[in-house]
Amino acid sequence: MATSEPPKRQLTPEEWLSLTNYFVGNNYRYRENIIIPKSLGPIKIKTNEEKMVESVFESCPFKSAMSCVIGYGLGAAIGLFSSSIGPTPMNAEQQTVREVFREMKTTTLSYAKNFAVIGALFSAVECAIESARGKSDWKNGTYAGGVTGGLIGLRAGVKAGVVGAAGFAAFSTAIDYYMHSR
């Protein structure tokens, strides 16, 4: 008994294209049938809106503005605390409550402005260095600390600028080490 095989069917070009797209994928980057293994829980693919919001939050202007606002708040808290512990009398006479509060307000605002400027300047410099280097490591904070400390210290002279750069760079490196070692 001879077995006869059915005649072989030839695929049309459209069928070949459909078959290759099914097995290999289409030429577009967006695919609806991506399979992502769930090893640590469910994985959600970000939408375009989520990606846009994320890009705004990771931008240098946003980081600098947030550092300015947070620095202002932290400086105000530290200024309020330091002025409430030991208010310095303006004259030898007894101060009124109004004068004490006015002095506390001045000290608090002074601290707040200084912390806001330092926070915004450091964040802007660090983000610019990170963007230029293309890396995110401890060196960015060290370089940004050196530049920020140098710029702040330059108001008092070149020697103060060098000392400020070295001090701020060392402080930034120590903070980065402490934050990343945990």
C-alpha cells in the first residue's frame, strides 16, 4: 500500500508577512503582546503620560526648584530653633516681646534664604555635572560640593573660596558615602 501525501500548498507573500510578523514581530517598537516575566511581583508598563511626568520630575530645573523650596523650609526651621534658644539683645535694655519676635523673624528668614540658595545652587550644579558626565556616582556630589563651596566662599576672597570648596566637597562626599552605604 502506497501512501500518498497531500499536495504541498505554497504561501502567498501576504501570508509569509503575516507569519513572520507573528513569530518575529513587526518593525515597530510598540508591541502589544510583550511578555515580561513576573519574578518580583506584577510589572506594569508605563504609559506615555507617566513617562512625561517622570521626565519632568527628573529634570534639572525641577530638581533645583524643589531643593530651593525644601532648603527654604529646612533653613526656616533651623533659624527658628536657633533664634528661640538664644535671642541676642539689640541693646542693654530689656526687650519687649514684639522686638524678640521681630528678631526671630529676621533670623529665621536669613537662615531660610541661605539654605534655599545653597540647596538650589548645589542641586543645579550636581545635575549639570551628572548630565555632562553621563554617570550617576559619588563623584558628581563631590564635584558639585567643590563648585558650590567655592562659589559661596568666593564672596570672602580666593582663600576662603578654596577652603570652602575643599570643605563642601569633603562634606558632600561624606554624606554620599553615608547615604549609599546603608
